[in-house]
Amino acid sequence: MNHAHKIDMTKGRILPLVFLFALPICAGNVLQILYGTVDTLVIGNFCGQTSLAAVGTSAQPVEVLLCIFLGIGTGISILVSQAAGKSDTGQVRALTAAAVSFLYLSAIPVTILGCLLGPLMLKAMQAPESTLGPASAYLRIVFLGTLGNIGYNLNAGILRGLGDSRSPLLFLVISCLVNIALDLLFVGGFGMDVQGAALATSISMYASWIFSMVYIRRKYPELQLTFLPGRPDRDLLVRILKVGLPLGLNNSIYSIGHILLQSLVNTQGAAFMAACSVAGRVSSIANVTINSFSSSATTFAGQNYGAGEYRRLVRGSRIPFASGLVTFLGGITVTIFCYPLLRLFTKDEEVLALAARYIRIVLPMTWPFSVFSGIVSYANGMGDVRMPTLVNILMLWVIRIPSAWLIATFIDGQYLMACYPISFTAAMVIMLFYFRTPRWRQIRELAAQESARTSSGSPE
């Protein structure tokens, strides 16, 4: 499968390849952030504090119900990258067919569950009464876009597994333009409040999915991608679940933890809720490199593991630290200029002050999370998901949530955000021990054997 947009991670200088692969993902992450950012900007300027808080508190229920399936989608991407490393076109085609079956098996029940359980989850999160109505309406409409959301992410994951990180950017450009235009029309023009923002988001999700399907069918005909599922390959679905289910469950457990954290945030009042929502949008702009480098690390590790390039795997372990450096520089820059950025979202001085505090506490210490995420993604790319899953759970349930509760109970609830740098740093330190595990020692031994064969002139 020779395509101009594909990057072969098994050959060439490692860090330049990783940066080249990461740049389109980084741009795509910026566009994905615009989904939520445009909603926040339009609602913040055309509606009010209550609507802004409603959109902010709605993110966690969506994340909980979607993340387990998006995690399994990551498993498909990992298997595709390993098959691409082996140049096994037939296996990639089979994985693509399995992805279509998985899409419908997951999206339809999630849509139904989201519409039914979303409002109940908001009540469990102790959302203020003033935000319950608009937040519930927002959730129900957004969940109608589940098929498009999961569909786009699966298609993007397949292409990234193949080494093509540029094409998914095209899908997002279409989606983002649709979202912006409809946000302004529904909320600014028709005065539909949060329902208009949710409708714009759902429609744009379908736009990205449909465009990605048409594009792949034309540019990658060898994948034989179909709109409707065929008979699923049970053995292949089992393999996908074996890799992807731990990632999905980890994401789900992680999201449940976020709900608990949001519950603590909600007890601090609407102004603090709005501040956290706004600060989260600005923080996500600074952190686009984390997902970009993590995706690069997964694809690099998957392709080289599939190809048996163990020396490159050892040398590629620098990728997470490069990600940490870039994230640190971005975090410091955004922290310095946080007030002008925050004023784009709200003019409320109380919200501005609380949001600025959030950014100054969290962003300068986000780089440890970037290093941690890079190591996790590197291990996942080789199919080694056990330790990353355990450390993720430990970071959230043993460190972040207890520290947030302690801060809220014994110090000041409006400094809750300090739990993030505490958990980021602890998780990075723990995950560094991955490079001392038997699994990594085995990789190093295989790399040494590869070097010995090369130096002796034996075929690799």
C-alpha cells in the first residue's frame, strides 16, 4: 500500500519522522479542541454563566459512555500498525472490516444509553439545579452524534496505524467548518442556546465520519471499506478486544474518576464551574502536543514491533521525553498570556480570576503527564497494555482523587486543580520504571542480538 501521505516509521531518522507524523495530528487536535471551544465562545458571548456551566459539566457523562469504545478503537489502530509493519495487506483489510462491524455494535447502544442515563449522571454529579435542564438537553442531542463520533475516530485510527496522519486532518477541517457555521447560525442567529450548540456538534460529527468514509473508499480502495457491516470475524474481534478492552476499561474507569472530580468542582458553585470549563479549554490548546506525540509513539512502536526492528524500538524510547519538552514550552507560553486568551471566553471578572488561578497552577506542571502519556503509548503500541492500565488507575484513584478531596476538605476547594500536577508527577515517576521491566529488558536483548547479526554480516 504505497500512498504519498503514509510515513514508514521503520526507516529513517526517528525524531524527524515523529515530528512529521505528529504535526498533522497536532493540527487535528487543535481543530478538535475548536469543537468545544467554539461552543464555549459562542455560549459565553451569546448566552450566560449558567449555560456555560451546563456545557462544562456535560463533558464527563459523554466521556464515560464513549471512552470504553474509543479505547477499543485504539486497539484496532495498534493492530493495524503492527500489520502494516509486517506489510500484511490482507490483515489490514480484515481489521478494517472488523472496525465497521464494531462501529455499529457499539454506537447504537451507546446512543440509547446516553440519552437515558446522561441526565441521571448529571444528578449524581451534584450539578446545580440551574444547570440540570440545559445540560440534560445538551447531552441528549450530543449523544445522537455517537455513530459519527466513533466512526470518525475508527477511520482516523486505521489511517494513523498505516502511517497516514495527514488525511484525518482533512476530515476534521470539514467537520470544524460545519461546526463553526452551525454554532453561529443556531446559537447566535436562532437563539437556540445550548441545544443549538449540541445540534451543531452532532451534525459536524456525522460530516467528519461520512467524509472520511468517502475519502478512504477513493484513496485506499485496497482496504475495501464499507458503510454497512458484513459478517464479523469472531476470532479477529476477540484479538481486538484483547488489546483494546483494557484500554477502553481504563478510559472508562478514568472517566468515572473525572465525574467524581467534577462533583467536587460542582460543590464550589457556578462561577468556579464556569472557570474550570474555560480554563480547561485554554489548557487543552497548550496540551495539543501530548495527544500528537502519544499517537506518534503508538504508531512508531507498533510498526517497528511488527517489523521486528528492535534497535529502533530502543532508540525510539526518547519520544516521550521530546514530548515533555515541547509540552513544557507550550505550557509556560500559555501561562504567561493566559488573561488575553481567557477574555475570549468570558468577561466575568470572578470567572476570569478563578480560571487564571487554574492555569497558573496546572499548566507549568503538565509536562510530566506528557512524558507519562508517551511511555504509556509506546508500551501500548507493542501490545503491552497491563502496566499502563494499572498505573493509570493508580494515578487517578490512589493519587488524584484523594488529593483533590484532601485539598477541598482541609485547605480550600477553589484550589482543587492542584491535584493534577501532583498526580502527573507521581504517574511519570512510576511509569519510568517500565524501562526496567522484564518486557523492556527482552526488547533490549533482541536489539543487541540484531546489532550482533548486523555487525557479523549475517542476514537480519
